[in-house]
Amino acid sequence: MLVGSEIEVRPFRPGEDGPLGSFAVPPDEREVERYWVNAPYAYIVITYSDDRSEHRYYAVEPSLDEFERSLLDRVSDDVRDPLLYRDGTGQTDEATLRAEVETLLEEYGVEVGMDTFHTLIYYLYRDFRGFGKIDPLLNDPHIEDISCDGYDLPIFVYHDTYADVETSISFGQQELDNYVIRLAQQSGRHVSIGDPIVETTLSDGSRAELALGEEVTPRGSAFTIRQYAEDPFTPIDLVDFGTFSIEQMAYFWLCIEHNKSLIFAGGTASGKTTSMNAVSMFIPPRAKVLTIEDTRELSLYHDNWLSSITRERLNEGADIDMYDLLRSALRHRPEYIIVGEVRGEEAVTLFQAMNTGHTTFSTIHADSIETVINRLENDPINVPRAMVQSLDMLSIQTLARIGGDRARRSKVIGEIGGIDQRTGELDYSSAFNWVADTDRFRRSDSRLMEEIQTERGWSRAELLREIRRRERFLDLLQRLGVNDYRQFTALVNEYYADPDRAMERVETRAREAGIDMDAVPRVETGGDRRSAGTAGTTSTADVE
């Protein structure tokens, strides 16, 4: 006769069942911060060692004693097949997992408390649907990058407060090999010793670079995961961060509306893609937008948006690279083409698209206007100088240190001119420059603003009035804390439809919110550019 047990499953009660995990700070370290990443199961503890002058990152998960660990291994084996073949989907939600585990435990005839039950559920769900040992890291909104450099080496993370920090997590040899293979398979890619390097996008939208074995990475299998915010940053977010000023965002807005092409340049992790995604929210509603990427990074809240991603050949068919996608894109008749990064022959086609009237945005690795031009004109990109002059703007970004903290700043926004007939060199000028000493932005005269004035048939006073009105609009959105990308895009679209009504609506919201309207710059007109404050002025882009 089989004798089972009966378990009364109920929600986790912290007062009765917890805490599930405990942590003791090492003797030579002191605790700096503690916060949840997956309450009530996993939390993070940041410590600091005065002797080593460094922080340490601890991911604390529910504790397992010997009995619970053996029970977890058995449940994991027994629950896998029923869940895998349920309805043939292979998908598992937490409610289904709870029901299966409850049934198994009753069949085993074991009596467990709710602390043990919920601990089992956490680890099973983490391993089946989550990301295993690094799941707490991928749930931490403060983490930008996760780096595993080889076997039995501690994982490092880039934390938005503490910069590069060593964690308490590492992988053994077989464990790491299996984990890299699993990450590739979960994202629909193949990795093997014969083809050991894979770039892919994980199910949560993170970008991953994977390396298997010791042939290309001598210290063993490795991976780097670049996390992105669940919701993309808006122009207001970038102003709040101090990356750009209100004046620069109003400048981008006018230029993008009037089909000026733009490239964001900078070093690794300088925020190029983030900035490009943010200013793309200024694209007029209903304009057809087409994005081309190696891995999915861009996220637009736009009705008429076609997203395309390169494909790597597996068993049959052909590779589809950015050049192929760009050629195909031109047949879709897009008004705006956004390319994740230019680094090869696709750049010539991109500049051909600029010359034929398409507005294009892209990114490139370079740290100055001169370096961007040099990279574009030489191997392996090789864009003719006559084509490069069809580019309108360059935004150079940098990862700087301000007050001991890392901060992203727009170092210069440049405008590309024509070819100097005397020297044969490409002319360019700076519309905005970042002054590092004061952490503020200095504005100069803009050729593009003059072009827009001519295109629209505006007087100088009308141009200045429109610039100031958009600055005031964005200023009010910042004061109101409008940083949800859907809400921000909707308000920008409303401005396109009826600027006066949109401004009136935002001003009304500001008054109702108790904002001091006298502190908000007013829309003024004036004939002289300098007296109106469009040259030699500075923004209030101070670090928060």
C-alpha cells in the first residue's frame, strides 16, 4: 500500500516562513547597501573592504540544507518531463510548477514546511525559466554588464553606483560549458567547439556574447551580457542624467523633424545606442521607420515601424547581413532608416540612402569628429568623401568621471559642412560643446538651424520662437517627470498635431502639479540671435 502525504500550499508569509536566505558579512568587510531583486527570495548585499579598497557584490538566495538539496535534485528530475511535454509547449508558468511540485511531494510522502516548499519553487523556476546562478544579477536593475572570464573565476558586474565589482558567483568547468550552451540554445542559436563564438539576444532582451571552450578563450568558456532597461530611456531621462541639456534635445527635435541625418559616436558603454533610441522618439508620427540591427537593442513606440535583424546561416540557406537588410530596406520606401552600428560595406549603401533623400541614424565607435570622418573614409568602410558630406550631424559621447563617479556626457555635437575647395578636406563645426570643468554645455551658432529657417520660410524671430517653445515644452515635461516612453512619445505626437494645444495642456498640468511657472523659461521673440540667448549660453546639465 502506498502512503502519501497531504500538503496545504499557501502563499509565502515572511513573518512565519522567512527569511529564506541569510548572509553574514565577512569579518574584514562592512555592509554598504542591501536591496531586494526578487522579493521575498533573493537580495543583494554590497560590502566594502578597507584593506583592499574595493566593493564586493553578494547575491543571496534561499538557503538549502542537505535534505532540501537532495529533495531539489529529485524533484527537478521527476518534474522535468511532465512540464516539458505538457501540451507540447515546453513552457512553464509558476502556477503550473507549484501544482506539479505539490503533487510530487505528496507522492513522495514527505512533510515539508512552506519555507522549504517555496525554496524549491524558487530554484526550480529559476533554473527552468530563469537564468540559473546569474538570475539575481539579471533581475538587478542597477547592473549594466555581467562578465564571466573563464572557469572558476568570479563573475564581475558593472554596477551603476559602484562601477566594476567582483561578485560571489563563479562556474566550474563543466558547469560553465553547459551554461554557455544553454544560453545559446535558449536564444535559438548554436554554439560548438567548431563554431565557438556566438553573439545573440537573450529572452529578456539582453545582448550576450558567448565563447565556448578554451580555443579562443584560453581561460575557458566565457560570456558577457549587456543589460538594457525594460523601458527605453527617453530624452527627459538623458537630460535628468546630465548626458544632454534641454537645449540640445530641442535642437535634435527640430533637426529630426526636418530630416537631418545623424550618427552617434563614442567609446564602449558611452551610451550611443541609448541616445539614438531616445532621440528617435522625436520622429514624426506615421512616418515609416525601418531599423536594422545585428542583435535586437532598439525599442520604438511608433506605429509605422519595421524592425529587421541579421541572420546567421545554420544548416541551410544563406547569411543575411546588414548589407542585405539595408538593400532590402530601400525597397520598403522608409522615411527614416536606423542602423544599429556601421562598420563595413553597408555604410556605403547607408550614405547612398542619405544622398537619395532618406533620413538615417546610426552609431560608430570613435571618440572625435575627426576620428569618425577618418573611419568612414578608410578601410574597411571606405565611404567616398563626397558621400560623407551628406551626413548632417555627429554627436560624440564619452564616459567621463565627475566627482569620482562615472557619467555619460555628450562631448560635442558637430555639423558636417561641404568640402573645402582649397584643402579638399571636409568642413565641420560645433553646435554644442561640453565644458568639463563646469559640467555644462556651451552653444554656438548652428548652420542647420539656418537651413531649417530657410526651408520653412521663417524669419529669424520665428525660428527663435519655435526653438524656445520646444525648450519650454521639454522643460515642463522634465519638471512633471514625464519619463515613460509611451507617454513622452504621445505628447510629442500631440505637439506635432497642434503645438499650441499641446503646450497649453502641459502648462495646465504643470500648474495643477504646483510647479512655479515663473521659473520656467518663457517663449520670447527677438531679432538678434545672441541677445536671444542662442549663442554663448550654457545649460543646467549638472550631475544629480
